[in-house]
Amino acid sequence: MVQATPFLLVLSLALMAHGLSERKCLLTGQWINDLGSNMTIGDLNRKGEFAGSYHTAVTATNNEIQLSPLQGSQHRTNQKSQPTFGFTVNWKFSDSITVFTGQCFVDDEGKEVLKTMWLLRSRVDNIKDDWKATR
């Protein structure tokens, strides 16, 4: 029985580590980024679509920041534990729209983390100003 104890301990540790690596990252809920912006993502429907809201902490306008709607989708073909997704925010306080694309991860401590890239398109008055409309 004494010889079986180290094996059971190793097996238990292996099973626990496997359980951590299999933890799914869920988009649904509230998220806060490094700058203090926050968003809420609602439940995914059967197609992987979701809706929510985004309240940014930063802006390039002088307008009062307002809660803005978002719509998006999560990749659903494979049910991986760290899904890819994308969403669009239609800013209610400016003539611009931002698209985000990213992936939901579970880090080494078990914390869910979203890694994203974004493009913001602002309205311009003239096609000659197109060069400065996207950030």
C-alpha cells in the first residue's frame, strides 16, 4: 500500500492539471479592460450569436460617453475551450463604429482573459479624408 501512494498522488495531480487545461472560457458576463472600459455580453444563442453593451472609458470626442450596444458571434463549429469571436459596437455618442476580433483564454491561474484587436471607423465628410477615418 505504501508504494501505491506516490502513484495515486501523481495520478491525482495529472487529473487536476488536465481538468484545469480543459476549463472552458465563457464570453457571457461582465468584462473590464486595462483602461476601465466595461462590457456586458449576454447569453449565446444556438448559432453562437450574442448581444450586449459597451461603456468605454476613453474617447477622442468631447461628447458625453454613453452606454452603446454591441452585437457579435462566437465561432461554433468546433466546441474548443478557448473560442474565437468578433463583435461590433455602434457608438451612441459619436459617428463611429468599432469592430473587435479576438479569442477567449483561460490563463495559468484559471482566470478568463479576452485578447482582442480592434478597428474604429469614424465618419468623414469627404472621400479625400478617408485616410484618417480608420484607427
